[in-house]
Amino acid sequence: MIAYALLSPADIEAMRHFDHICVIGPRMAELLAASDLQEKLIPSGYLPFLAFPERTPELKRNFLTRTGLDPAAKTLLYLPMGKPHGSWDVMAEKLLRQVPRCYNLILRPHPSQSVTARLKDRLGFLRLQRLCRERGNTLLDLTSCKLSTLFAIGDLVIADGASAAEKALYYDLPLLFVEGTWFSPSRRADLSQRFPAEYIAKLFSLSECGMKMPREEKNVPHLIESSLAEADRYRPRRQAYFAWVFGDRDRVRQGKLIDHLRSFSSPQQKRCS
């Protein structure tokens, strides 16, 4: 669903056979505005948010205790993209060595690396597991935890692309972006050749919703402290970007929509004449 940030004319044409098309939010609606599919569109919001847990002190305390982390410490989530844009190979060990031990640190590689891991990746995970034990207050999560739960207990998301950072905005979590190719000027120029430049500018404004960390950064603790301290300064940008991508957070309306969508698959709907 997040991939609908970049719908080409061919992608839109391929959706024509659907009877109903759920529109995640204003961003997706903007891409579909010029199409002749308007009668099929249903403003839905991002339906997986319905399964996101309530962010409560009890949930955080129970999760951190169960996973051997410190319930009294702030929790940092490192959620990189997969290759070729992801920063895992450069940043995972660096964060383990440089993030102060007063923070919980959860590292979760992209599923393309953790679930279908190559031998090189598996050996790397064994090495990182050893470093996690040495550091303490650290969890290497190879997708055993629900991503929504991680967001619900986190205090800062360290990301290098769009997907994890966008979903983290559901809880308005502070963001720290590892610089890389995803938000690079060359990728922006390339996309601007295929999509309206104004649209791409809004898409790339996600990187302005938090501080930036070069991959060669030497003072990682300072950037982490600053990202947490400056969270309120970036809040208007985070909220504006969330509203553009997903709309509102009306779980009641979305729940009613689920019931409405189920009616399309009722026995009466399935009968053939």
C-alpha cells in the first residue's frame, strides 16, 4: 500500500479491473485525480492502522521487560530499507558501538535481508548478536516482533527511507534520517522526470520531518540527543506529512468501512445470474 506513493500511468491502468479501489489518503488521491476511475474510489485511510495497538505505559513496560530491555530507558528503533538503498551494512554495527548504553536499541533489518538471508547476512547477524549481548539493552529483531508493536513502544525511529518513517508517524514518533540514496538529489531529479515536480517535492519533504545523520557521522550520541530534544520543533512537519499521506486517524470510521467492504463479498454479492 505504501508503494502507491508512485503510481505510473501503467500502474493506474492495471487497476482498472478492480470493482473498488481503496484510497489510502490525499497523496494517493492526488495521483488518481486525473484518471477515469473516480466511481471506483473509496476513501479508506491506511486500514492496517486498525491493528496498531494503543500506546500505553503498560504495553511498553511489558514488552521491554519481556525482551530483556530496560523499562525505564528511552527506546531507539533502527528500521532501515532493504538493498540497494538501505544502510544496514554500514550503520547496524556502528549504532551498536556508538549509541550510549543508557538507551534501549532495537535493530530490525529489512525482511529482504532477515527472512531470505544470504549466507553473508546470516553470518553478519551472528556477529551482531554477539555485539548485542556485549552492549546490553539491545534487541536484534529478525521480524519476530510485530512492527506495529515496535512503533507503539519506541521513542525515536532511525530510518533511511520512506516506509518505516511514514508508518511511525501514526504515533507521531520523532525521526532521525540516515542519509543515503533514497532522498538523494539524483533520485529526486529522476522521479521529477516522470511525475510532477511539485508532487515529488512533497514526497521528499518527509526527509525534512527530522534531523539527518550522515553515514560517516562521528558524533552519533549528539544527534540522538538532539533528535529527541528537538522533537517538538519537527512536530508540525510530521503532522502535515501524515495528513497528506494518510488523512486522519479516525479508527471508528475505518472500522465501519471494513464492515461496508465485507458486504461486497456477502453471499448475495457472489451469486451468479
